[in-house]
Amino acid sequence: MNFLNNMPVSRKLFAAFACVLTAILAMGAVVFYEMTTLDKAGAERSAANAMVRSTASAEFYLARQENSFRGFLLTGDEYYIERATAHRDSFKTAVKELADLAPAELQEDIASLEQTADAWFEHVVVRGANLARNPETQSRAIAMVGRSRPDRKSVG
């Protein structure tokens, strides 16, 4: 304590001011770090939200494909096959958006999803529509969307 008593007032003020400036700099560094962390978390949340939107869109269009196929089975109207094909294109667009947003570790799962959906479309919609167009095989096409759903046994 004797050391401070012998120090000139100007040096005491300088030392006190240096301590205050050091505290301000330390607080500024902490605030800067926290702001950077918040910005990063915001960007990650934004990317995750975009992936959720793309996933929901893909799910919606996949369901619309099946509903359109059911519409074809009920009515025999080719319009519904055209709708199923259009919904498939929208599904593929949503899956591409998802793949563009997803991290590398999810790319294989997304590719597998797309391959499974393609196999389902080919097996159920394309082959089912061909079966449904023939009155003798129409019941087999209807069974593709019934409770037993043979499409689930043969596709992933």
C-alpha cells in the first residue's frame, strides 16, 4: 500500500484509467464474441428452417402423387395421371432444394429418399395405371393402394 502512497497523483489516475480501459476492452471482446455466436446460431436456424420447409414440401407433393393416383383409380380420368406426374416434378424440385441445403452427412439419405420415391412412382403409378386401364387387371391396381399395399413389400 505504501507503493501507492508514494506515487504521484497523475500516475495513480493513469493507472486507474488503464484499469477502466482494460475492463472496457475485455467487455467489448466478450460482447463481440457473443454477437458473433448469435449471428452464427441465427444462420444455422435459418438453414434448418429452410430444410424443414423443403422437407414439408417434398412430403406434401409425395402425398399428392398418391392422392392423384387414387383419383385416377376412382374415375379413370387421365387428368389424374398428369397431376401425379406434375406433383412428382414438384417433389423432385423440393428434394433438390433439400439436397442443396443439407450438410454432406445427409446427402446419402436424401439420394436414397429420391431413389425410393422414384421406385414407388414407377411401381405404383406407372405400372398401376397400366393395370387400371385394363378392366381385367383393374382390381390389382386398386389393391396397390389398399390395406395390403403390395407396393410397400416390394419397394424399400
